[in-house]
Amino acid sequence: MSTPGARLFARLVDTRSALLVIVATAVWLAATAGVRPLMLPDEGRYVGIAWEMLTSGDWLVPRLDGLPFFHKPPLFYWLTSLSLGLFGSHQLAARMASLLAATLAAGGMYLFARRYRGSQVATIAVVVLLTQPIFYAAAQFANLDMLVAGLISLAILSGADALLRLEKGNPYHAALARTYGFTALGILAKGLIGIVLPAGVLLLWLLWRRSWRFLPAMLWPSGCLLLLLIALPWFFWMQHLYPGFFDYFVVYHHFQRFSETGFNNQVAFWFYIPVILLCALPWSPWFARVFSKTCWTDKDPSGLRSLMAIWLGVIVVFFSLPSSKLVGYILPAIPPFAYLIAESLSIWLDRNRVQAQRWYAGTLAVAVVACPALVVGVALADKVSAKPLAATAAVIFQPQDQLLMVDEYQYDLPFYLQSRQPAWVVSDWNNPEIPRRDNWRKELADAGKFESASRQAVLLSSAQLGEQLCRPDARVLWIWGRAQATAFLPWLTEQPPFGTSGKHVLWRLTPETLSRLPLCSGKPRNG
């Protein structure tokens, strides 16, 4: 029988090893997180909203160019704004929410697998997870996919831990409280899938284990109350401020977008099968061992193998149903995919250690090179960022300067310029095609419906722009657009560019230059 001192020492060793895993995970994932500019549109959009939240001081209403943006809940923006405020406005800080979620998901997988399957499976599972290119790259991508995937993973792992403790008669309320807490945060990260997917996985696993008698205990009233207190206040407050919020966020973005076919990225039902296999290389070929007789006849007293299989299946099927699919949606399926590979490798190591170690080490070496190579390759290939040109302009850009974008919205430009006020965006806002096309125009037009005054201030026609330019209090104006911007603003042909980068041109016009424009001639320049 172990003594209290021996048990305490064992716990300290376990805690130390868990901390080492978490620290090593954070260092590995962050190593290349700052080497590339923000990618468009996603990173530029979501970091831009977080930047605007930080600079405006409005932490309740997410805003895109000053307009309420209700495509997603606020958790990513809150975390990113906090990171930018603490660490500065650079790319690593902008990606901190994804890095944090990936680190916690990997740490949660390690602790759960070690407790119920042993340290060997736990270690291999984390190694496989962290060296799959899809997981590695998503951890360094500033959008909501890794955040919601991490929270869904933590909710499933905590819920499974609570059920296993409950079955053995051990204290389980702390694990169950974590489950409800992570679920609530998942809702604040991306809406209803934050609760639908963990609940679906755990319910199916509970039924598979024939443990339905524990279902009432899992539906813990205090946990439900905790979930409601964390998740609901923001949604109710937005509905109070904007009466059309519920219909737009819940009905349109959750149900219509899920069921309709009129959106971008329409692909076949089986799309995610090759995506997982390709994006998890070089580990994915090892998934074939999961179906071997030696794997499924090996003892699995805690039922983790069935949990991971159900988890993987539910995520793949759920996101395969809508016709519109994005690669990042499948991220919640990557942790169980990694676990199943790790368990099969661990069984092989136990039966044929020399041969298995050689293949495991070779695959790991390829993966360790492939992950950072992918990030560096993306950085070299990315030619649409505003960073090169914005970095030159940021040296003299002043907080009071006005930014104008002509017939496009460059999501990352305000962040790299450190602009602290919404840009004017000139386009044909009366075009009847805007509601039918899922792009930046529709995003801004939809957001403008919630605040008409803000819309009129930033979404301008060419004629309305003329009125703004000729105001007595005109400021330095920075104009961003492509060469064809002169079709909207013919007078730009007479203005020398401040700089060019790829297809984009940046102009800088002082108040004196604006006063000499033909459209402003004869108009007074003082109040």
C-alpha cells in the first residue's frame, strides 16, 4: 500500500510532467507564429475587429469598420484584444487566442489519455497531434476555428472524465463543472455548435457504453446554471441593443447557412475524408493500423477507443452535411484522429518495439520538418497582404488621419497602419447583386443594417465622398485601392502615389491638396 508521502510525490511528478508538456507545446506552436503577415480574408478580418475593439474601447459590440459585425460571438475578439493590449500589436499577439486554444487542447488530451490509458499513449497522442500540419498551422492562424475546436475538445474530454469518475463512484462534480464551463465558452466562441457537438459526442458514447442510468447525473442543474450564466448574457444584451440580432445571428447564420446551398465553397459530401488524410500527413497512413485485429482486440477498459471513434465520426458527419465547407471546420476531429493513431502505434511498440520505433522516429522526423516548412512556404507565397506598403506608411500615419478604401475592403490595412477610426469605403452600395454574393460588400452592407448612422458615415458613394472631402475640417487622407480606383475617383489620375505593392496603390493627400481638387473648388475651407 502506498503511503501518503508516496502519493504526494507521484502527484508532483505527474504535475511536473504535465507542465513540461504544456510548455513544450506552447514553444513548438509559437516558434513560427510571427513569421508571416496576416492572411486574407480571415485573419485580417478577425484581427481587425479585435483591433477596433481595443482602440474604440467598446468591448461588447464587435465592429467591422465601425459597423456591428454579428457573424460570430465575441470570445475570439475579447481574447485577441486582450493579447494585443498586453503584448503589443504584432502578429504573434494577434494569433494568441488560437495558440492558447491549441496548447490547452493538447494538454487536455495528454492529461486525459495518461489518466485512463497510460503515459506512453498520452505522449504519442500529443506528439502526433502537434506534428500534424493541419493542427500546427491552425494553431498559428488567427480565426475562430482553432478556438472553437480547442473548446469542443476540452468539453468532450472533461465530460468523458466526469462520466468515468461517476461510473467508478469517484468525485466527479469538478470535472462536470469544467465540462459545462468549456461548453459555455464554446458557445461564446462560435455559437450553437459549442454545445451541440460535445453533447452529441458524449450522449452517443454514454449510450454506447450502456451507461444511460448516469444521464440524469450528467445533466447537473448547477452545471446548467453555470453554462447559462457564462454564455447567455452577451446574446441577450445584443438582442436588447439590436432587435434584429437574434434573427440574423441564430436563424440566418446557424440554420439558413447550414441548410442552404447559396454560399461559397460548395463541395461534395465526402470532402473532409481526403482533407483529413492529406492535411495530417505524414501521420495519416498510420490510421490504417487502427483497423487491424491486434488494435481492436487489445484491452481498452476505459472505453477511450470507442469515445475517439464516436468523436471523430460525429464531427466528420456533422460538417459534411452542409454543401458549403471550409477546411478549418474539421479541426475538432483532429484530436481523436491523433489519439487513434497513437494508440495503434503504442500497441505496435509493445509488440515489436525495435521495428515500430524505427518507423515512428522516421515519421516524426518528416513531420517536424514539414510543419514549419508549411508555414514558411505560406509566408513566401502570400502576396496580398497590406503589410509591406502599410509598414512604409505607418511611419508618418497619424491617429487623426483618415483612411479611404476604393471599391474593396483591405481587412488587414487598419491593423498594420494602426488606424484608430473607421475607414471610408467607396463603392456602388445600391448594387442589387450585393445580397446575393458572399463577400466583403455583403459583410459591410449587412453590418450597416444594424446602425444606419454608422453606415452613412463609412459606406459612401462617389458623390457622398465628395461632400466629405470638401468639408472645412478635412484631414490628411490616405487612399487605398487598385489601379482601377480612378474609375470611381477620376481626379486620382492627377495625384502621385505614395507607394505601390503588387496590385495595390496607396495615395496620401493633405488638406491643402484636397482643397485644390476640382470638386472642392470655390468651397470655403474654414468654418
